[in-house]
Amino acid sequence: MNSNIKIYETLEQGTDEWLEVRRGKITASIVKNLLTGKFAISKNAQIKLLAFQLASERITGRVQEKFETFDMKRGHIEEELARELYKEHYAPVKEVGFIENTALGFSPDGLVGDDGFIEIKSRQPKFQVQTFYENEVPDEYMCQMQTGLIVTERDWCDYVQYSNGMPLFVKRVTRNEEIITNILIAVCMFETQIRDIVSTYQANLGDGPIADYIKDFFNTGAGEFDFDPFSDVPDLTQKGE
């Protein structure tokens, strides 16, 4: 195996340790924003905001806290159900936490044998019907899978789409060299942009004060709000209000 590949086999995805390993790195979830819907190199202004995000992670050594939505929780549960269904009907799957290769990182939903991996998506029934109708992997996930093929240096990815109570959609994706070439060019440009932001930030720093970092800003030690953000909002459900 290529010496540039590092696999974090025991790292659990979604944990603080996993976030720390990914901090400041260009991952497959970022790469999908660097190309257009037709897989050309994007010039969208939002890309610079992503560059500022990764630059801030490298500068501060921290990842901005994010709150898990209902859809995210549902996705985690259904991802595990989809993986078990795939293992039962297709092939054994080995779970790993994170894989990095040079400037890129990737969190696969599972490795299959020595040549493949799976990418699982949990989707609403209307999209499950659409995917079976079109019998194609949705374009919006292609960059993520092609980036996974770059990072893992494997030959294929089985796209697995799950929807509660519906048939499992599985379709194999192989390397697309045209998309991969554009990904590598876009990543190189993006990495240059991040480094430029970091160096310019450092050059512009003055002697002003630095704010203390307060972790879990809104939470007490018991994990509850320290204050009621709606305490000054009148209760309009009461009569006479």
C-alpha cells in the first residue's frame, strides 16, 4: 500500500477525536463544493468562505461547534441499518474512522475487501423512487466518491442509498479520470488559497488583546442552558397579551 495513505482504523466517526484529526484538512465533503454540478472547476464566491473556515481551524487549533439536527440523527441510525443490509446481501464491510492521503482526507462508510468501499446516503422516499427511476447515482454525490477513490487508491465504490421501508439501491462507481483531474487541480488551488489566508492573517496581526476561549459557551457543567434566551419574549399564548 502507498506509504502516503494513513488509516485511522479505531477512530469513531463523529467524536471529538475524529473532528480533531479532520481539523483544517480538505476532505471529500469539502471537495464537492469545489466543482460545479457538471464537474468543472467552480469559481463560486462561496469557496473563499470555505477557505476561511479551514484557515481558521488551522490558526485556532479548534473546530467550530455544530449542533446535531433531527435529520442528522436519523441519518446516523439509517446509515447503520443500510450497512448491515449491505453486509447481509453483498459483502463484508470493515469500518474505519478516517483515511488521509497527502493533502486530502476521507471518512468512508466502510471498506470492502482490498479494492472497494461503500458510500451510504439516507434519503426521503421521493428521492428513493427518483433514483430507482433514473437508475443512476445522483450527480451531487459523485465528487465525494471520486475523492474517496483518490484518497483510498481503490478501484470502486458501491453507492448505497437507503430509505426507511423501501428497497436498497446499490450501484458501483469506478474511477472517472476526467473528474479526478479536475478535483486534483481544484484541491491544489484551494490549498494555495488557504495558505495565503493563513500567512496574510499572521502578517496583519497587531498587538491587540486576545479573547479567552470559552468552550461550551452556552452550557453549564450539567449541560443545560445558563440562561433562558427567550426570557424577554412575552408569552403571546396568554389572554390579554
